Amino acid sequence: MELTYQTKLNGNSIGIVFGSFAPLHQGHLDCIMRAKKENDGGCLVISCGFDGDKGEPLMPHRKRYRYVREHFANDELVAVYSINDTEIGAEEYPHGWDKWMAEFNRIWEMAVGEWEHRVWYTGDRCYYNDLIARGENVVLLDREENLISGTMIRNNPLKYWDKITLPFRRVFSHNILICGTASEGKTTLTADLGKYFNAPYSTEYARDYMAESNVSDWELDGADFSAFLVGQYNLNKKLINSPQNNGIFFADSDSMVTKMYAEHYAEDDNCILTKEEYNKVATLADELTAKCKWDKIYLLCPKGKFVDDHSRYMAHSSMSERELLYSRLVRNLKASGLWDKVVILNYGYYDNFKIIVEDVKELLNQ
């Protein structure tokens, strides 16, 4: 695996911590911080594991390595490197030590400058005995001091949310999408849900963009729709990755909704969006949809009275137009492979709100 360059560690002694980090949690940090403070040269962290191991499918090895590096990006006393046991051809424990140590020593020469001693830190007595037998200096940690494990987190991430390091929280965040056609109350519903659960929630990026640009629906071109797609994706991503995310995120619209509108506008002679521009927008929309992780999608049926707020395109306000838009959105959801995540809501605002609230409460109490 290609390793990212990092400043070499230097000191009389270097600490070493290794693990699969699926995910990196508070117990790992206790170990790494101790190794960093007890050795004047800092700590060398090795993210290791096999392809298809316990981190899959949410956290493949390459992502775990990236997220651990991200967590320690501004710490000059922690260097993070990777050993992929599959790539180096190491056998399953306990038979893979020779190849693993050969790869570790190669990294050691690359990651460490001047030094005299190296000290390993582990909470696993088997690893402790194996390393001692190889002549290494090893500190055996007391696991009872921090009763948390990757298995516990993977089985119930919301229960142990405060133990998960920030870069890994995005993996376990429960992302909920509220979607539908215009004037169905989804913006208000999304905001109310966010406020009710004290959770981050996104607004509809396209509406803010249009207000700031003073642009009308009919004059939206391919560049505008592409801006909608990228802007909404980045807004949702920012909120999912924010420290304010306590495990639940609500989104108002995404790329599938933007694609729905773009297709409709490209077929309307009163709009300037061309079929050629739509094809490019659709390709980008599909690419961004594939990057998203939606745990639940609430689809609001055309039902309410279409409200003229002086920003919506009134030419598409009839029930027949809204039902056509809705059918396009349904098709987009099915084509994306996300239909099994969809819950169709065909009730009044408060009933829709109560249904989602009860679903989320059930999720939080698991």
C-alpha cells in the first residue's frame, strides 16, 4: 500500500501501538496517549488488518487507515502507518508474525529517525507474550481500566457514541432523508425533526442559491443544477461530519430530488435547460447518490395545497404536474437501489411528524 509521507519521529524512545481500529475509540486513545507521553519521541501507530475483516463493509482497511491519520493530522508526536496483512501475504494469527514484523521493520526505518529504544503497548496478553519472545520491550495494559471495545461499538454505536473518535462517527451516523415534491412541508418537517432531537439538519441548498443569485426556475441551466448537486452534497456531508452530530442527521433534499427537477425542466419548453445539459446533470447526480449513505428515506406524497411563496415555479403547481414529478422521484429512488430504505408518508403534517419521531425513538432505544 502507498504510504503517506509523514515527518519522522525522533527521540531516545518511541512508543508503538497497533490495531485494526474498527473503529478508533477512547480505549485506543488511552493507549496511544500513554505511549506518546511515556516516550520522548512520541508514538508510532500501525493500522493493520486483513481485507474483509471485522471492519467490513462499513470500514475497509484503507478507510480505517485514512481516518486514523485524519484524527492525528495535527499531532507531530504521533505518526500513523498501515500494514495490510492481505497485501503482504501474512497468515492469520498466530502464524503471520514473521511477514508482519518484516513489514513493520521496513516502516520503522522509514518512519523513525534517531532513536535508542522502542516500546510496544498492548492490552492483549497473547500479543504481549509473542513480542516478548521476539526480544521486544512491551508494556501490558490493563483492559479493565477502559471497558470499551470495537465490537461493543459496532453492535450499538449510538449507545457508545461518545467513545467513537470524530472521523469514525460518519461511518455510524444514521442519516435520514426527507424528500418529495415542492410545497409538501418537507423543509419545515426536516427542521422540526432536527430541533426535536437536537440533531443537525440541512436546508434545501437550491432555494438558498436561487435567492442569493436572484434567479428564476425557468432560467436555470446546467451549471446551476450542477451547483445545486455539489452544494447539497457538501452541505449534507459537512453536517454529518460535524461535532454536533450525535448519531442522527436529517436532510432536506439530495441529488435524487435535484435530478427529478432537472429532468422535468429539460422537457419544459418554457425552461432553458437543454436535454444535453440534463444528461450531464443526471450523470453527476448518479455519481453523488452512489456516495451517500441513507439509512431511512421518508417520501412525502403530493397532498398539500401548493403555496406560492414567490420562489416556486407556479407552472408546475397543478396536482397532475406534482404527481408526474413524484413518479420521476420514485423512479430515481428505485434506480439508485435505495427503495428498500423508503417509507411513504401520505398523511397530514403532524401525523407524518409523529411517525418519524416514533421511528427515530425506536432507533435510539435499540
